[in-house]
Amino acid sequence: MEMHQSTLLGLFVLFSALSGSYCGKVLVVPADGSHWINMKVLIVELHSKGHNITVIRGSNSWYIEEESPYYTSITVDIGEFDSDFWLTLLPKLLQTKRYGESFWSEIEVAQEIFSRFSDVHQQVCNMTAMMFENEILMNSLEDSKYDVVFTDPTFGAGVLLAHRLGLPLVFNVRWTMYGEGHFIVAPSPLSYIPVPALQLTDKMTFSQRVMNVVVYMMFIYQNPKTFGYHYQEFSQKYFGPDVDFFSLLQNADIWLMRNDFTFEFPRPTMPNIVYMGGFQCKPAKPLPDDLEKFVQSSGDHGVIIMSLGSVFGQLLSEINDEIAAAFAQLPQKVIWRHTGPQPANLGNNTMIVDWLPQNDLLGHPQTKLFVAHGGTNGVQEAIYHGVPIVGLPLAFDQPDNLARMEAKGTAKIIHISTLDRTVFLEALKEVLHNPFYKENMQRLSKLHHDQPVKPLDLAIFWIEFVMRNKGAPHLRTQAYRMSWIEYHSIDVILTLTATLLIFAFVTAYVIRYLFRVCIKYKLKRE
């Protein structure tokens, strides 16, 4: 009888919880490429919670599938676009890194990257304009009564769409079109907060602090003119001259940051910044039979994993040959994701694959080392599984990511310009045989796992929080509504200074006046 009553009570509690659960409607405006890989993790989790997901994708999307069991898609014609964008840019970038790593060659490549990405931002604005001018589509979006817009602010379409629909806004973010997310929304003292791209730490010398300030000033001048102005022009056209796109960006309810303080240096933050570093990581699953057999054949020596992410499937042929020759001299087995022609000097210990289950391989007990380009996803997975890194930084945020890991004693960096089989082999041996790297990475991994709530659960909670409460305005600072003069209290300082000077002047005048009166009185008596 007691068991029967307890069963009924359990069912009652279960049904009460289910009836009290909130299933909402989420409009997702993602970025493509590797950014989509981690956005999809959140979409799948939201779907598993019963939420209805709609994803807006461009017609030329690389990775965002039009058909999915997890979401309904809306495909927007993005117009003509250079499909050879990466095919033409990446070889030039690699050639510059390899042979011409001078100041002017770096500037030339940087300017080309800026120009290409400026074109991408213009295409995003064109796509958004097509949506805004499609009355049927916009009426459908308004009638759907979405609860939240969930977007990656690397591009601005989601920000614009959320403002047009009057919906709360949640970011899956590390980067925006204006730079690293913290610099947009949180206090960032340049005395100890390094600007990305400089590969500095939070302990800077005077000359490094000077460079930090100079580069920051360059970024805040160039990024709005190169990327942000597309969205500012769009905002003024569709929302009026009083609407500032930068303020719309800062006005997001929740910033889900794709890092945490096992990776990031300690810094000021804000109440609406939620750290979910490593949210895409998970315990390793069993490997496919062929990979498992190859891994197990490594014996006590273990396995090295090499992957350069979703964009850099291959390097220059001569670099590939040098890497292959170095791998061939090791007793470890190597699994190398490589999409180009097979390198020369390839040893019998090396398996070339077009794709590999990176998370599952990093979580395998036989894996000893990860050769990586330094993308955020790969670095976070290495931290999660405690695998030290030999880094080959190539572009974008990769050098800065690996510099942070090297500063924490978990990685050894090799620059493409100096890479040959000897240099690469020595770096591999150092990380493999010096316990310093593994111990530091294991420590970071322990810190990452020692959290009260899993990062993925935390991210989902805050998305649902915004949906339940129609936003989170109580967490947003008023700082972004203030001018630079008000924010830094320059007006207050000047007012107080002027008041002090006036008081000092009046006091001096009164003292002088009294002194002169006393002198006259004394002379008169005499």
C-alpha cells in the first residue's frame, strides 16, 4: 500500500513538473562554418527540452542543413557571392605566413581579409533587407509569436531582426563585428586586459601596455568603418536616424560567452554575461571499429591527433611533407585529418582521414597529444579532456588562443615560418615527454569540470529564463546609454575641478582683501 501511494505521489510530482514546464518558440539566426557547429549543439539541446526552433539560413550555406529533425528552416536567397572566397584567400595567407612574415606582408593580408569580410557583412545586410522587404515573410515571423531571437553576433542580421520584431535577444558569442565581445559590453582596462591579436597576457610590461593601447585605438577606429558601418546604414534606412546599431548590439539581454576563466585571464564582467566555455564538450563515445583498432595498436606509446579545423583542411605541400617526416620518426601512432594530396615521407604509423571524431579521440585514454590550429572549439575540447597541445596558429583568433594556452603551460607553439621536420619533431617530443604540459592541462581540466552546473545546462537555463520573463532588462547596464565623457566621469571631474579652483580663487581673494583691510586699519591707527 505504501509503495502504491509513493508511486502515485511520484507520478503526481512528474506530471506537475511537466505541466509547469515552458516550451517556447526560438528564432535562430546563426553564423556559418565552425560557429554553426557549436550553435547546433545548443539547438539540439533546446529541441530536446521541447522548444520549437526556426533557423534562418542563407541559400549558399556551407554547413546549415535545410532539412533537420531539430528545427524548421527558412532559406533566404543571399544573392551572388564569391564561392571561392576561402580557396583564393587561404593559400595566399599561408604563403605569407611561410615566406613573407614581414610587417608589410602582414598588413597586406590583413587588409585583404578585412576587405573580404566587409563584403560578407554587406551580403548579410542585403539578405536582411530582402527579408524586411518580403511582407509575407515578415508577417509570418510576426504571427509566429517567437519568444526570443538567438543569434551569433559575428554578423548582425539577428540583432536587426530582433529589433524589427521587438523580441528579446540572446547571444552565442565570443566575437562581434566590432571585435571580442567583452570589449563591447564589459569594462576592459587596457592596463591588464590584452587586446586580441597581440598574444599578450594580463601581465604586461610598459612597452606592451603602450602597444595594447595603440592597437586598441586602431581597432575602435577601423572595425566600425570596415564592418559596422554596413549595419549602421541599414539601421538608419529601416529604423530611422535615431537608431544606433552599436546600441542595439549592446542592448542584448544575455551574452552566452563561449569561454570561461580556465581559458580567459581574470577580468571585469557584467551580470548579463554567462560563461559557458566547453558547453559543446561531452564524454567520449566509442570509436568506429577501424579507428579503435588503429588506436589500440599504439600500445604504451599512445596516439597523436592532428586536426586544423573546418577551414584549414590542408597546408602548403612542403609543410605537409615536413610534418609527415617528423611524425614518421615517432613511436606513437598518428591520426591526421588532411584533405589534400597525400604528403610525401608519410610513415606507416600515420593514418590520413578526411574526417575524424575529434571529441571522442581526445577523450580516448590512448591519446597523448593534440596538434591543433587553435580554434576555440578544439582548444575547449582539449581542456575538457586534459590533452596538451602543439599549436600551429594560422589566422583570426588562433594565435591569441594558443598564446593563452602557452601562458598557462599547456601548449607549445610552432610558427609556420620556422616549421621544418626538426623543429616540429622537437616540439612534439617536448610536449610528449615533459610532464609539465600534461600536468598543467590536467589541472585546467579539473578546474573546468569542478562547476556546480554544467555549461550546457547553464546556457539553456538562461535562454529559457529570457523566454519566460520576456527579456532580462534588470541585468543590463546603463553604461552603453552614456557618452564617453559621462562614462568616465570627465564632466564630473571637470566640474569638481572647476569648483575647487573657484573656491580656491574666492578664498584667496577674501584672504587678500582681509589682509589689505587689516593693513589699512593699522596704518590709520598709526
